[in-house]
Amino acid sequence: MSRIKAVCIGRQYASGGSEIGKIVARKLQAKCYDHEIVDMAIERSGISAMEFEKYEEAVLSPFHTPLSFRMGANRQLDIAERVFRAEGDIICEIADKEPIVVFVGRCADFVLRNRVRTLDVYIYSDMEKRMDNAITKYGIAQDEVEQVIKQFDKKRSYYYNTNTNKHWGDKASYDLCIDSGKLGYETTASIIAAIVRASDE
């Protein structure tokens, strides 16, 4: 079996996925790509930051009105497809040139499924720990934090489920699911890195 070339991390909001991705990358002496992929994709697709922000707001809307009514259906679909296609191209280009790389989010597991061997990880934690993280690390107000967490989870679920044939957060969609709240960031990252190293043996 070929060695793992990409660690693809899906994560609940405020579960530490981004931080863990960076620690994994450090342990493996690799690069970690997170929000940079979005910025690169927006630039490559020719969509303005304002247009993309409008699309993001539509996905995060707390109202139950379908996206097609809140934002023109054709325009919303066009932005989604162009950004996803650009993100996919960028992810593939990076995976092709790097000996090992860590991706956080952006459906990298699905994009690379037939290209390189990946370790697909889902990081989660209980709501209480996530709320504490969101308040202390991101400065979210206590009376708003639970709603904000649910909105971000909804956004990630929508993006993943729309662009893949898998289900966000479903254990069947991943090779490894880890509770970072119980294990801590360092231990979680050590487990992931150890699995990658073992694939070389």
C-alpha cells in the first residue's frame, strides 16, 4: 500500500481543528493549508471578495428561506461551482508537489480521493468545551456563542454535503474520528502524525 501523502482534516467549529492541523504539519515537517485555499481560490476564480462574502452570508443565514430565494439561484450556483472548482485545482496542485501535506477543510478528502492516498480525519468535541474555546480564543460573546457555533457547523455541513457524496460528521466518511476535547490538541496531533509515519513502514 502506498504511503499517506495528505492529511485531510474536517472539524466542528471551535474543536481545535485548525490548531491541530498546524501541530500535525510541524510534527511531519510539512505545510498546512487552511483558509489560504479559500483566498487563493477566490483570486483564481475571478470572484470578488464582496461577492463571496454575500454567498457565505447566504449559507449562514439563520432563516429557513431557501438559498435560491435569498440570492439569485443561478448566481449562487455559479459562485459555488467556480470557487469549489478553483479550490479543487489548487488542492491537487499542492498535493502533487508536496511529499506530505495537511489540509484543513475544503473537502480535500473528496477532491484527492482518486489522486493520492489520504488520511481523512474528523475532529470533534463536546459543546461545552467548544463554547469555552469560542469565547476565550475567538472573543465571541457568551450569550451568542451557542448560536454562532451552530451556524458555523451548519455552513460546514452544507458545503461538505453539497460538494461530496459523503456526509459531514458521519464516521463512515472518515478514516479516523477524534475527540480533541478529551485528548487535547497535542495528543490528537501525535496520533495523526503517528499514523502517517506508520504508512511509510
